[in-house]
Amino acid sequence: MGRREEKREDLKARLLEAARDRIERDGVANLRARDVTQDAGCALGGLYSAYTDLNDLIIHVNSITLKSLEQSLALAKVKDKSPTDRLRNLAQGYLKFALANRNLWKALFEHYLPADTPSPQWHLDEHLFLLSVIAEPLAELQPEMSAEDRAVRARTLFGAVHGIISITLEARFVGLPPERLEHELDEIVIMIAAGAASLRKD
Amino acid sequence: MGRREEKREDLKARLLEAARDRIERDGVANLRARDVTQDAGCALGGLYSAYTDLNDLIIHVNSITLKSLEQSLALAKVKDKSPTDRLRNLAQGYLKFALANRNLWKALFEHYLPADTPSPQWHLDEHLFLLSVIAEPLAELQPEMSAEDRAVRARTLFGAVHGIISITLEARFVGLPPERLEHELDEIVIMIAAGAASLRKD
DNA sequence: ATAAAATATTGAACGATGTTCAAAATAATT
DNA sequence: AATTATTTTGAACATCGTTCAATATTTTAT
């Protein structure tokens, strides 16, 4: 019988859930191998039979977070019609997700792994939906743009939106009330969308 | 005689230089107390007589980096006349600095300290020049804006610029050739500046 | 100049951490 | 039921930042 595999999957799932809960509550910087294994009900070494190491476990939590974010953004996508309004909805959806899942969201970008062991390709690929979901409305705004240029621009737009949100949610600069942040984000997206639409040819 | 104070200042300076060199070469994540103290020629515990702890030392390195960035941006400021061009120069200057001092620049924002001991106020204040230097051209673009709104908008603009740069310099998404990044950044800044100038009243 | 007091420097020791791996426990096979 | 294969365990290890009693140094007092 496949009892072996069954238990192994169960352990992986328990560790994943425990890690997710810990990160959600305390932030990724406070995740401890001894804490997750205790929560998951296994010995310390058990982590290293289910996952490569603690970073690998965190990557799998981030993978879940990305899927959850993807679902949130899919909801925000269909509500309106014009490409500009879709971009606005995407930005607002991204902000909403960041506010509602702050620690999980922060873990997506705060998690720096050693230079000699970068993120596996499958996980880097998971980030790409963020760009593709932006590229779609962009294609309507600037149909004559090449697919490559559009990908670059999508990344630029994402960087701008992400930067505005994270600079505010960090404590480095004085905080902003959420409604204010929503408004700022919206205005910038509108400006960029208007700029994109007007620059059909330069 | 003030021999005491003299030696103390010398030790602080040696530790600061050693830490700066290490961060510049290996990144802040690879800074080790034992390495800096050895480089500085003192015992391990010496660090804790000169600085509160390793984080405090890093903050002082970041303080130097901020002053250096401030000088770089001051140079970029006077070259052109129109507020839009000044904003463009600031963004390009910021990008240039980030590229030329990648690890020191990353240390400014990657350095997360424990939640119970946030950055001291004097260091948080040092970040504010980044916003004030942006607020100045903004004031010309939108003179009727209140000072508070302008501060918020400056922060938003900085977040966008910073986000675009950091999303590219991180390995999370595929890298971009520097000229391409320069161009993307410039276009976005132009769009936002144009948007700001056109929205004199809404 | 010399002794006494004040201060600074040292580095062994501590606690916390991620990771390893031989031994014990468990599951699968014969 | 016995044997083999695999998994789980947790003590041990290496590497951190940090502390603090002991030592060395500088200042002050005589």
C-alpha cells in the first residue's frame, strides 16, 4: 500500500500550513524551524525530509500566496470594461490584497535567499502572471507596441504600483491612511494609463 | 588629556569603514560581527563598546550612504530648468546611484530590524530629504497644491521610481539592460509629471 | 614619579539558530 | 515472522549576535 507516500504528503501539508500560519502571524523574519516543526507535530529533522530546507518551505508558502493573489486579481479583472479601468482595478486589487495579507505579501518580496542558491525557476515563473495580467489591458492601450516592449512596460508599471504600496506599508516613511493610499495609487495609474494611450507614436 | 575620546572615535571610524567595505563588497546580509571587528583590528566585544549592536553599526553605514546619495542628487538637480526635467534628472540620478552602489543602496531598504526596536528617529529623518528634493519641482508643477498633499505626492512619486528600479535590480523578474531601464524610468516620470501639470484643478 | 582609581578592551562563554546524521522506529517485502 | 527498506527522531554541530568578568590601559591623586 502507498502508506509511505500518504504520510509523507501529510507531513508536507502540515508543515506548509504551520509555516503559513506562523508567517501570517509573525512575519517571515520570525519563522523558526523549531516552531514550525513543533506546530506540525514532527521532530526538528522532519522538516529536512519533507523540504530541502527552511527556505524551500518558505518558497512553497509564497507559492500559495501567489496563487491566492492571482485569484484575488482575477476577480478584480472582469468588473469594468475600459483598459484604463481594468488597470485601476488591478492596482486597487493588489493594494487590497497587500493590506489584507500584509505578512504573507511581504514574505513574497522580503525573502532573500543566499546568492549561491537563487529561487528555483518554477517559482520565478509563478511571478510572471503578475506581469501578464497587466500586459493584457496594456495591449489595448497601445496595440502597436511589440509584445516584448509590452512585457517591459508591464514590469515597469508593476514596479511603480508595488513601490508605491511597499514604501507606504513599510515604517520607513510616515504612514498614510489607507483611503489616501488608494487615491494616490489610483491617480498614478490613471496618469500612466493616459500617458500610455497618448503615446501611440513618438 | 582627551586620549580616551580620541581612541574611541578612532575605533568607531575604523569599524564604520570596515562595515561599509564589507557591505559594499558582500551585501548587508553577509555582514558578520566577527569579520568587521577583525577588519577594524579590535576584539569581538569592541563593537559593542563603540555601537549599540550590529544593527546600530549598519544604520550608521546607511547614514553615510544617504549623505552620499544626497550629494549625487544635488548635482543632478541644477542642470536643467523646467520642473519636469528636474524630476527626470532626479530619477536618473537615483538610478545611476543605485547601479553604481548597488549593495550600499540595497542596504538602505533591505535592512529590517526587529519589530520591537525600530530605526531611531534621527535616521528616519535622514530619509526625508529624498521626499523634499522631489517636493520642490512638484511645487512648481502644481502650485495650488497644499504642502501636505505635495508631501504625500512626493512620497508616491518616490515609491514609484524606487519600485521600478528595485524590481529590476532584484533577480525576481528577468533583468533589463540598464539603457532600457533608464528609458522606462524616464517615460514614467514624464507621464506622471505631465499628469501632475494637467491636473491643476479636478 | 608612583600608586590608586576610573575606564576601556578583550575573548571565552552563552543562547539561539539552521542543518546534519547515526540510531531507533516504522512500513514494506519476503 | 523475519528480513529488508525507508522514515523519523533528536542529540550534536557549526555559525551567529551578544554579554561580561578578567585584564590592560589611561587618568587622577599624592
